[in-house]
Amino acid sequence: MKEKLGSYQLIDLPSARRDTPNFLEMYWWKHYIYGLLEVDVTVARQFIAEHKARTGEAMSFTGYLTFCLARAVDENKEVQAYLKGRKQLIIFDDVDVGLPIERELQGKRAPVGHIIRGANHKTFLEIHQEIRSIQTGPVPPSKGLPPWFRFFLMLPWPLPKLFSALINAVRRYDPTISVALGGTVAVTAVGMFGKRSGWGLVPFPQSLGLVVGGIARGGRPDFV
């Protein structure tokens, strides 16, 4: 798995901050910060509509969001930092964006996991083409997950919970495992399962995640 990952930096945590993770874990299983936003996406949707009218190709809006997220994280890579042990942070140079891609599986639509590696170095068109290739190509085994990972997830309860605890403990000391499985950040689109806008609060194993509740046409523009 690790051969797919780019370079990264190790930064020592100041001794005054090393007790903070332990303190937080006394009160929270996971330390999430949620931000709810409405964003005007009129210009982006107009560009996609004009491109389709000109070429007949429907550009992926998820690809556009992936492109924007990757470029934003690239400006301050510390937002995708991971704790390594108790004394160091690991900051990856590549922004690897994990996202679900809808596929037809056994007659039903289901999300398949995929990672856009080095998305901060790719154009919107390149990301779009990669997403389309996953949508039209052969279905990856185990829905995009490593076979051993999916095997443990399919075990009867409480074995998956014990497996999850083991994975969390291992990736704390080797964050490259987490990044190899899911990327450094994530995008998901709750709106693709419904017809109207809404909010979704989804826990991510990645350090940063963008959840799309949907797109609604307001009195003026479209909002996401």
C-alpha cells in the first residue's frame, strides 16, 4: 500500500502540547469540528452546463468539489496532519482525496470507494476523467476496499468493533496505513441519494471531510 503514497514531513510536537490528545480522549471518542455552510455554485454549474452544450460531455460536479478541496488543502497542508505516536505530526505533501463513486452492483446502485491520489496536482478535467473511468470500468473487488479489510467488516458483531479498535491503535503509530486506505481528506455526497437539499454529518477516518447535503435552487442562485 505504501508505495502509492507521496512524500511527507515529520514535525515534533512541543512538549507542552503532548498531553492534549490524552486529555481529549478522556471525554471524546473522536474530536470532530463541524462547520455548516451554504455556498453559491452558480458559476460552477454554468461552466459545467456550457461545457456539456459545447462538447456533449457532462462534467462531474463531485470532481469539481474534489478539485476545489484539494487546491484549498494544498494552500495549508497542516489541515491534513495526522498524529504519529504522541510526539510527532505527519504532514503529507500530496492531497489524496477519498470519495464514494456510485456504481451498479447486482442491479442496484451502491457507492464504491476510490482515492484520487495527488489531487492537488491534477486539473478538474483529469479528476473528472478518473471518476468517469471508475464509473464505467470493471467493478473493483471488495468495492474498492482491500479484501482483508472488507472480510473483517463482514464478521458478526462485536468482531468488527474489535477490529476497528485494533486498526485505530495501529494507525495512530503509522498514519500511512490510514492514508493508504482512505486518503488524507475526503468528499462525500449525501445529496446523490435524494432529490432535495439537506445537511449530513458524517464521521470521517480522515483528518478533514467535505459532506455535500445537496443542491437547491433558491430565489437567486443555486446553493450547495
